[in-house]
Amino acid sequence: MTIDQKFIHQLVNVTTKAAIASYQFVGKKDKIAADKAAVDSMRNELNQMNIKGEIVIGEGELDKAPMLYIGEKVGTTYGPEIDIAVDPLEGTNFVANNLPGALSVISIAEKNNLFNAPETYMEKISAKVNEKGVIDLDYTVKENIFNLSEYLNKKPENITACVMDRPRHNDIINELSRIGVKIKLITDGDVMGALFVTDKKYKVDIFLGIGGGPEGVLAAAALDAYNCHFQGRFLFDTDDDKNRANKMGIKDLTKKYELNEIIRGDSIFCATGITSGDLVSGIKIKNKKFVSETLITHKSSGIKKIIKNIDNR
Ligand code: VTB
């Protein structure tokens, strides 16, 4: 089974509208209002789609409503059963502070093909490698870099690693520096960070570190279409996290997931820029119209492209 291509433009519409809604808050120092605008818009647009949709990766669980919460049903119900992962505003700090890289992101897969996980941290690694055993979450930083260096036929000092700038990554960053790897530090937005490995133009060979689990699942959806390697390991630190994971049917809390255990079968991924970043341009206003860019991937048709959209409001 595949997901009908007609859903691509409907999803581009969903993330584009959410991006425009959030754009009104660029530089306004209000993360919550920016996020709420994106969430409200996304829910409204999803509810108009002819799908029987369920949010499996969202912003928290039921108690955190009015966010798009895990388990929330969306769509008219007249259509296929679809699992949905959303990050209506990825990079709330970017919008609040008018910084590059804010995105509105969604991914869909057929029912039961998208990992159902609570909102916790995830240890992640990605690279444009389609062989097993080159990079692995269980390897040391050094092993990963040396293996990748051999695989890419590139000296370690010519390899670039993208890491989120967090104290928890000090050991990774120090080790990368010791080996002489070039580091690309990002302040937030690790969906984008993980996707930098998809194309040479971003000049990133490997992405690693701990970030949001939902962001990891979303990145995996796009990486699948690019035939990249991705592994994720959820980190369930508190008892509350562990109980929620158990309730969701996750038995082994320390399991390392391969990309095809996180997302299976066909999928669509859309990310629309809110503020301009390396991946896509942000919202621009030209002749009173909103111009946006969206990165789209559709696994079964092999579509991987950035499209421009002009919103006639
Ligand atoms: C990331 C990143 C987000 O949160 O997953 C991160 O993609 C989670 O880590 O853009 P921290 O708690 O350390 O921030 C963001 O930075 C913000 O939602």
C-alpha cells in the first residue's frame, strides 16, 4: 500500500498555513504565542482533510491540550487511516528571537507504521550511509568518525559533524575536536540538524547527540526517503517517563531503534520554513502575498524536493 500523492499538496498546505500563522510572531519574544498560532492552524487544516488521522507524535499528551496531543484524532474520518507526527513550530526560540532555522513540520505514514512514543529525549545519529555497521549509537565517537572517514574516503579533519550546543554534549564535542573533526554547532532545531546529512550542499557528514524524541521520529521520516542511516534511542529518565512508555507498549526502555523500526512503509514529510535557514527559506511577503518554501519527501514515489508556494490571502 502507498499513500496517495494527493496528500502531498494537502500537507504542504498544512505546514505552509502553520508557518504563516507563526510568522506573525517572528521577533516578538513570545514562544508560547508563536507555538499556539502554529498548532491552532495545523489542527484546523488537518481537520479538513479526508483522513482518519491520529497524532502519534505530538506536543505532549492529553493533559497538555490545547496542543496537538498524542492520541488526538484529526480529519473528517472519510479517508484512509493515517498516523501523524507533528512539530507545528520546530525552533520556538528561532521565531521568538528572529533567528534562522524555524520550521513547521509534519510527517504521515499508514496506520501502525509510525512509532508511537511519549515526548522524551532521544539519543540520535544520522549520516548519508546505506551500509550497516558504519555508524552506530553503540560505537564511540572515535569509532564512528574513523569508520565514516573510511567509508567516505575522507580524512577525519575533512569530516563535519553537526551537534546541538548543549552542556550534555561536552564529551562528544571535546572528542570530535581531539580527532580534528570540523564541528557545526546548532543552538536548537535538531530536525534540521539531522537532515543536513541528506545533501552535500549542507556540508555535514554526520549528526549526533541528544535531542527531542518527536524531532527524531520526524527526521527519520525524511531520512528514510533519502536512504540515509538513522538510529535513535529514547531516554526515559524519570519514573513518569518510564510509566508512560510502558503504557504505550514499549517493553525494552533501552532499545536502540533502527530507522525502519521507527517508520515503515510509505510516508510523506513536509517542512516549511518560517525564518530562513540552511534547509529552506522562511516566509517572505511579496506583493502582499506570503511566499514560502517547503521541503517535501514521499518515499514510494521517490519525490524529494523543495517547492515554492504563493499564498493568495
Ligand atoms: C531539540 C530541538 C528543538 O529542543 O529537540 C531540543 O530540535 C530539545 O533539547 O528545536 P533541549 O531541551 O536541550 O532544548 C529544541 O531546541 C526546542 O524545542
